[in-house]
Amino acid sequence: MSQLPIISVMSELLDAIESHHQVILKAAPGAGKSTYLPLQILRKMQVGDLGQGKIIMMEPRRLAARNIARYLARQFGEKVGETVGFRIRGESKVSTKTRLEIVTEGVMTRMIQSDPELNGVDLIIFDEFHERSIHADTALAFCLEIQQALRDDLTLLIMSATLDQNALCRLLPLAHYVESQGRGFPIEYHYFPLQANQYLVPRLAKIIPQWMDQETGSMLVFLPSVGDIKQLYRRLTEEYVLFSDDIDVCPLYGQLDSQAQQMAITPSTLGRRKIVLATNIAETSLTIEGIRLVVDSGLERVARFDPKTGITRLEENIIAQSSAQQRAGRAGRLEPGICFRMYSEESLKRQPIVPQAEILRSDLTSLQMELLQWGTSQVDELSWLDLPPAPHLQQAKQLLIQLGLLNPQGQLTKLATQSQTLGIEPRYAAMLSHANVRGEAYLQAALASVALLEEPERNSLDISHDWHRWQQNQHSKTAMLTRRSQQLARRCSISFGLNLAFELKKVDADLLAVCIAMAFPDRVAMRRRHSSGQYLLANGHGAYIDESSSLSNQEGLIAVDLMRNAQSMTSQIFRAIHIDWSALIDALPDRIVERDVVQWDDAKGKMIAEQQQCFGQLVLSRRHVTHIDPTLIQAAILDFIRRKGLSSLSWSDKSANLLQRIRNATEWLPDKGWPGVSDDILLAKLEHWLEPYMVGIDTISKIKQIDVHQALSAYLGWPLNKEIDTWLPTHYQLPTGTRKAIRYQEKCDPILSVRMQEMFGESDSPLIAQGRKKLVLELLSPAQRPLQVTQDLAGFWQGSYKEVQKEMKGRYPKHIWPDDPANHVATTKMKRHFQP
């Protein structure tokens, strides 16, 4: 402890916490900010120097929260739950004696929502703030408003190893800034970028044994994914026998059970070393004893949400410079270390300084719900480091409406108000709320469902399989599932005014899937015809499941966990449960929609009419209809045109020319207010511009009868449909009286093809589009063959015309080729017409 770098700034820090209500601390990993600093603050509070209130310290990870609480409790010679306690999802160890609560970020936002004044709390510590989780950003925004409106005595301490302190200082201009210079030992850097056709895991499997033979100490290997960790673990422990018997290989990632995680973190026994294979969970918060060697793959898996599909895709990205600094810092905590980087120094310099904040790339449904519960109608009413993106928030609102938690006017429904004290994800809150309306049998099944969804068993795809293992007391998290269900039952009793106790024997397994559908109505999936493992989701997007799974041939699924990778247009289902359509219809009748559908069947070559029973985009049943509503026929024809594209219409030269002229006019005369005429816009607005001209069009074959020119002209509207003929005329009248068509093309200047003799006497190329566009002249020979293309007619007459004149006199001697064409009369005639 006496060697910790944080000690050098401890006096300044404690004074700042006492005299300022906002403090920013930047300290390197291992400086002691997560352990030594809270210990000193507690001791100062015990002697009355820093008030008598409680400290809340936020940690981004459950593993770190537990370990820090245990460590600090030992410093007081106590058990966790006395002076120092923790709260994480599904587990709480606090008491009336607790002065320091270490909580995960989701717990923190729930504490704020339930008690906005934070009564009894003097200090809130944001640890590892550089990770920039949504919950941390949200909690900070709430706390800043609490300071401003309710608690000007509340103190905030924001701590980080690497952060954009300029941005944070702009957000907190009155904050006292403290920086602890690290005292880490020197680190030696080696770069080993992968060559072409080299893969990360096989390469590491070959060189890690060599490095362990050459160096002393234990090794920490940063890998992008759990899959990479498992592959490398298998290669190091099974394929290579070069390892000494004194080396242990330990995986470390968030989904591991606590015993396996502790094995990776705790010091090796005397005389042994270890290799820890970790995701970026080991970048911060956790101290792994004995590490002298760090291998940095330079990669991380990042989840990126697409608001258009409502699905998250997983991307493998190169890490930011701050992350590389964090990883390397693990090597020099106790002695001089070595960092082996599997990338080049140049590529690292090209990366951003800090990674993108989670709030800019994630599903914001939970955040939107938090804001609505907080009473914030406009997101910019709060202070943010990064403003949440509007498209993500809009998508979140649409999902909340679908879940029944928000009405179309953007107000919380009665269900949402009742569920506010549940403190769980909006999807799960919707499930419990809807289940409560349907009675205790549904509510018991919903409680079990939430627990199963929150605590999945490793490598388990089928939720029903998890349920049966729990029922038979064989589930790896049986105690946790039961404890969580009982905890949720107590919360439901408060929220819904019940006297409810969870009992495993009361859970009807047939209702699990129905309850899960209440939370994931957009993820109900129907198997595509004649396709094993291929599904269509209720939101209209495609998904697939491993064909080796027993679920791959089920007609109906609920795809709870799915991810889209960067290379695929469909998403892979990683967790699901089978659902029976009749049970879905019986349990959720309000979500079933009956609609009359008429569409053109390409295979049968005729119009098909049917009454469909639908759940979202899924058609559960069909009934053939003989009498077809004419309006539905027209809608089907429009749908056919949308599917086939604008080329399915009959485009005359006149109508095609008008469309191209409008598109050119939009570019050349943007101030005139032209309507959108891209293919996408026209197809989207068929009802607006085309349908009025479809009178009597009742079959696909009659589409060709539609007057597209008339429809486009009406869409353009008066006076533009008249002025376009003046500004972008179809023809240009030459001095000879001849009218020549102007050619309009996409992203090109207008072209006029004309025989050279007809431009004699003209000093420059003609102008159109109110003088903003000069015609490109394609000057032709008497035989209509191109001689010259120019927009500078005067320059041509004075320059290269001489060469053309010489050649043309020999080839066309009967035609006039004057020496001064700029001052000669334009003509279509030959020499003999000019002879006296």
C-alpha cells in the first residue's frame, strides 16, 4: 500500500472532496484509486472529517464490485455487508452499518429513480468512468441535475485511468481536477503484426510457449472474444506438450462462474506461474497478481445497434490508443514488464485516442425508459458528454409502444407506471406487467422466465432445456435463479399490490414461451418454407439458427438473443424457445391482426386474394377470398410495381425525358422547390403521384396503359410543370430554324448534337437553366458523324477548327467550310445554293 502512486495526491484529493462538490481524478491502473482512496475516505468519515453520510461507489462490472468489497472489508477486519457492502443484480450484501456501498451501474440508476434526493448519501464515486457505459453516462446526467435542483451538498467524484479530461472538464467546469502520475515499472514493447494469411489464435498458440520459456513471471493475453479464448485454451492445454508442469492456463471473461474467475485473479501458488486468457474485462478494475508479460491482440468485439432493424451486430475492431495503454500497463505494476503487441506501431497511431462511448452505438430502450421515468421529455434537457442519437431514441420509443409501456402520444401507460419499482429491463417489466393482468399462473411463469433470461446457462441455446434443468435441480445457477425469482416476486407484490410468493411447482412450463413473447413480440419467428434453421422475425427481418439444434425444425420460435455479424444480412439466433401458434393466439389475442391482402402471384400469373391472420409480419393463417375489393386490387398493383421497380411501367421517350429533366433541374436549379424524383422516393409515393392515373387499371397487364408523362407532370405541379419547359427545354432552335433535341443524362451536362454548318455565326455555346448551364455541342459532319465535342465554341472556331476545315474540304468539297466560321451565316445548304 505504501508504494501506491495515489498516495502522492491523497492530501489534495481529500481536501478537494471536502471543499468541492465535483472532483475529477485521473490515475493510472493500479494507482490505488479503487481501493486505497475509498479506504482513506471511509477513515476520514469515521473520525468526522468528511460528514456522516453514505458513500456509493459505482463499478462497471459485477466481478470488480465483489472483489473490491471483499478487499476493503478485510482491511477493516470485517465481513462484506458491515462497513463495506455491495449491491449487484440479484445479490445484495449491505446492512444498517454499511457506510460504503459498491454497486454496479444499473443498480445505481435504480437507486436514483427510487430516491431522487439520495437521502443519506454524501458522496458518489464513478469508478472506471473511461469505460463510458450507458448507465454511467445516465447516472452522471441524473446526478448533475440532482446537484442543481435538489442537493447542492452532494459530492461527485469521477475517477478514470484514461479519459478525455478536456471534454469532462467542459461538462464539469467547476470541478477540481487531480492527476496522479503513475509509478509503474518500465515496460518493454515488441511489435509482431500478423502477416497476410496469418490467423491470430494459431499464431499465438505457437509463440506463447516460446515467450514463456524465455521470460519469467505470469502472462496476461488479451483476446477479442470468448470464442478466441476457448480456442487458444484448447490449443495450449491439449495440443502443446512443451509447457512446463508449473504453468496454469486460466480463462477470464464475464460469463464464467465466480470460482473460475477467482482462479484467474488470485496469485499463483508458490513456484507456479499462469497464463490468463482474457477479454477486455481485464483492462481495468481487476488486479491480477504476478503479471509481468502482456500479449495484446489489439482487437476487441464491439456491439453496434442498428435502429433500422432493432438488432445489434457484432464487430471486431482495432482498439483505441487508451485501451492499448491500459492493457500494456498491466505488465509493469510490480516489476519491469514486457508487452507483446500483435500489430504495428504505425497502425496504433492511426487509432482514435479514446473508444466511442456506448451511448452512441447501443440499443437505448432502457435509457429511453429511464428518461421518461425521470420526467425528461427532451434528452437535451440533461447534461451529457455525448448526446444520445435521435434515431436510436426514436426506435426505442417505437418498441416501448409495442410493449405497451408507452402510448402513441409518448406518455407512460398505466402498465409502465405500475412497473417502475420493478427495477428491471423494459422488456422484462412489460412481461411481468402483462402477465399480472392475466393472473397468477402467468405471473409465476413470467417470474421464472425473467430469471432464466437474466442468468443463462453457458452454451445453452434452448430456454426450455434450461427450465427443465432448473426444475430438476441440475441447473448450474439453480440457487441464483430461485433467489432472483423470489426477489422479483417481492417487487411485484409492491408494484401490483399483491401478496405474491414465487413457487417453482406453480410454474406452468407451457406458459413460459407465451410470457417471453410478451417481452419480445418483435422477435417471434416463423420457419421459412422448406428451409431448416431459416426464420422470418415478426419485425420483418431474417434470422437463422444452427441446424444441429433441436430447435432448427420448429415452426415457431422466440429469438431472445440474436446477433448480426458484419458479413451477413441475417442474424444468428443464440438463444430461443419454441412457441406454439395456437397458444400464442389464445394468450395474446390483442396482438393478432386480421387483414385482407391482395397481391400478384408471379408463379401463378394471377391476382390472389386472402384474409390473413397476422402477428407482426408473420402470417399465421390464410383464407382464400373470392370477392376482391377494387381498392385492394389497386394496392396490389402498386405493390407489384414497388417490387419490380419503375421499369415495370411503360416509359415513352417523352416521359423518360421529363423524369431526367426534373432530376437535372433538381441539381442545377435547387432553389426552385422541386419534388423528390429518385427511384426510391417515387416508389414510396406511388399512391400520391401514380394511383390517380390508374382508373380502370385492374390487372397487371393494363399497367402499360398508364400515362406516366401525365402523372409525372401532375406530380410536378403548376407552375413548375410549365416553367421546366422554359428552363430545361426539350429542343433548341438553331439559327437555321431547325429544332434539335437536347439530350439530358444523369450527372452530365446537357448535350446538343448538330451539324457544324448550322452553328456558323454563333460565338458561344447556348445556355439553359436560367443561364446556369452551357450546352455541350457535339458538332457533326454533313454525314452526321461526330467531329468535335466542345462547350467553348469561340475557342474551337479560333483553334482546332483549322484542322477540321482542312480535312472536311477534302472529304466534303461541295459543302461550305469558311475561313471565319464565327462570322459566316449558318446554313443547311451546299455551295451551289450560294452561287450567283
